[in-house]
Amino acid sequence: MSLPETTEATVNSQGQEPTSPRQSIQINSSRSPQAVPYVSSEISRGLPQGKSKHLSTVKSLGLMHDLQEYISSIELLAAQQRQELEKAREEKRDMEKVISRTEASLEKNPYNELFSNSDLSDLPPKLRSMVEDNRSLKEQIKKNRQRINALQQEVSSRQAQLVQSQLAVDRLKTQLSQCSRTPSDVAKEEVMKTTLEQNARVIQNLEKSVSVLKSKVETDAKLYKQSLSAAAKEKEQLKQQLVSAGLVSQEKDKQIRALQVDLRKLQRRMAPQRGMPLPYEEDVTEDDEGSEEAAAAAAAAAAATAAAAAAAQEAEEARAREEAERERQKMEVAAAAAEAAAAAEAEWTATTNALMLETETFNQNKKEIMQSKDVLHAKILEVAELMDSTEKFNAEWDVEKVEIRKLKADLEAKSAATDLMIESMTMWEVEALAHESECKEKEAEIERKFSKWRSDMEEKDREAANLASKLAEREAALKRREENCRDLEAKMRVERMAGRGEG
């Protein structure tokens, strides 16, 4: 806790009025507009009243303890100054005694002045050497005194610096104890920042993977459509080939039927009719020329019949082979189409599963980001509480400034009285001036530390605002990605249904 908080807590605990109206106006005017963030008022309203009373009671007790320590240090400093004044008075009395003795000795024995003012060349050698030794010893004594005075001033300045540094250390310790932010909290905030950066990198990687999956799905869809169009073209070609083969087979069937009709006609002509005499039974004694012609005609008819039967058999075999070839081609086309459909279905299933896994990881990262957002909101609440305490500290610091001015006026009055008491001793005047400069340096150091602390708090506020804006941007990006994923899933379902319909 700092000295301003100590003063305000002591005044409030004794039941006195903290400040006058004029002082309150000065306090309000001295506050910086950037010291309190825009969320501090809303969060301070949300704090429970009992907790705030308890905190104010604890702070007031600590402030009273610090004020008592400060008063005891001031009393100790005043006691030291009294002791130094007593020493100065004793030294002054001693010096006055020495001066009176020297004046009396000069009145009794004025030869010292004669020796100091006379020329050494007129003196005897032994006396001249003694006078020179005396002068050298006096100069050495003067130098030693000057050196002793310089060392004493340096020692006093070092002691003042030690006291000042000790006070600064105590003040910083109290401010550190007052600060609600512990090193663990700072470490947690650093961890949160690193996790937020990691989540941002994960989101970027997910965006890249989603874009890659989109491009892959689009290329797969194009390839699937191309394969479907190629299969449709092959199907049309096979249909045309089947139609042409059917026409050829019909022509061959017509030829075979014509040959079969001719064969039947020849068989009818060659078959003997029952009940009718043979044309050669009446004249058995006909010559050999008629029998040879009949045999030749019968052989020709048998050869024609055999040729027709062979041609019919060949036509039947050719038609059977063509039908078997057509069936085989149909089976091959059907198997190729089934394999292509199965491959496309497997690839589609793998792509869908990968997209589902990416969606699950995306949802998990979203949950982690929401958790980090909650933690950051809690940190923002803590920062708001700290800013409320900063505002109170500003008010207490204004009150403490008034007290410091009063103490400064008292010190100036004491230093003036000291100057009046020891006007003849320049060393104590220098020390008084040094003490006043130390007071000014202390006040300037307090102002610098307070301004530095205020700038640090403003920097923390800006960091909290930046983190809040980043979280808002991340939430908007997450919403957009969810919408893109839904659109992509809808497109994939539509393309899948279209592919099934075409299959």
C-alpha cells in the first residue's frame, strides 16, 4: 500500500471529513481521463456490497499501520535532526571558547601577529624553519579539515540516499502487496496469449485444409462428371454397335432363311413321291447317258444341299459368336461402370469422412477458444477492479499531496529555524539545502513512479481492449467458417444425389 491510501484510510477511520469541497474539486480535476476504462463502472456496480465493505476495512487497517510507520519514521528523522543541532551548538560553544582563548593569548602575546606579518628573512634560521613548519602544518590541517568535511557531506548524502532507497523499497513493497495481479496471473495471461496464438494458427491451418478439401472435392466432382460423360458416350457407342450388329444379323438371318427355303425346295424336288411311277421304270433298257445325267443331277443337288446346310450352320455359329461377343462386351461395360461407380463412391465416402473429422476438430478448437474467451473475460473483470482501485488511489494520492505539502511546509519552517540558529556554519546550511533537494527528489521520484504505474495500467487496458477485439474478430470468422462448411456440405449432398441419379 502506498502513502496516499494510508492517509485516506486513517482519516476515514477517525470519522473526520476526508477533504474539503475545494480539495475534492482538485482531486477530480487531477485525475486522468484515461485512467479508468469504459468497463470499470459497470463491473464495480456488479460487486457485492459486503465484499466491498470487507475490502475497505482491510485496506483501512493496512493503511493505518503504514501511516503509523510513516509517522514513526518522521519522528525518528526529527530526533536525528535535534541531535545534529545539539552537536552543532556544542561545536559552536567550543569554537567560541577557542576563539576567546586565542584572542586573550593575542592580547597577552602579540608576537604571533608580528611573526605572521614579518618577513622570514629577518628571522633567525631555526625560528624561520619553525615558522615554515608551522605554516605547512596549518595548511595540511586545513586540507585535512576540508577533506573531513567533504567526507562527512558524502557520508550524510549516502545515508540520505540509503534512507530514500529504503523508503522507496517499502513503498514499492506496499504497492506490490496492494496490486491484485500476482506473477502467477501474469504467467496465466502469457499462457492464454500463447494458446490464443496457437488457436489462431490452428484456425488458419483448418482454413487451408478446408480450401484444399474444397478444391479436391471440386476436382473429384469434375473427374466424376467427366467419367460419367465418357461412360455415357461409350454406352451410346455400344448401343449403336448393337444396333448395327442387329441389322447385320437380321440381313444374315434373311440370307439363311432364303437358303433354307431353297434347300427345302431342292429337298422336295429330290424326294420321290409315293404312288407315282418313276420316270425310268417303264424303260429300263434306256441307255447309260440318261442314268449318268440323273446321277450328276442328284450329286449336284446333294452338293447344293450340303453347301446350304454348311452355310446355314456357319451362319448360326457366326450369329452365336456375335451374340456371345455382344454379351461379353455388355458384361465388360457393366463391370467397368460398376467399378467406376464403386471407386467414386469410396472416394466420396473418404472425402466425406475427412471433412467430418475436420469439422469435429474445428468444433473442438471453437470450444477451446470459447473457454479462453471466458478466462479472458474474467481477466478483464480483474483489470476493471484494479482500475477502480486505481481511481481510489488517485483520490488518496491527491489527499496525500496535501499532507506532503503540509509536511514540506513544516520541514521548511524547521530548516528556517535551523538556518537562523546556525547562520555562522555554512556546512549546516549546505546540509539543509541538500535535505530540501532530497525532499524535492523524493517528490519527483514519487511522481515518476506514479506516472509510470499509471502508464503501465493504461497499457494493460489497451492490451485488454485489443484482446477483446481479437476475440470478436475470431468469433465472426468462426461463424463465417461454420456457414461455409454448411454450404459446402449442402453442395456435396446435392452433387451426391445428382451423381446417384445419373448412375
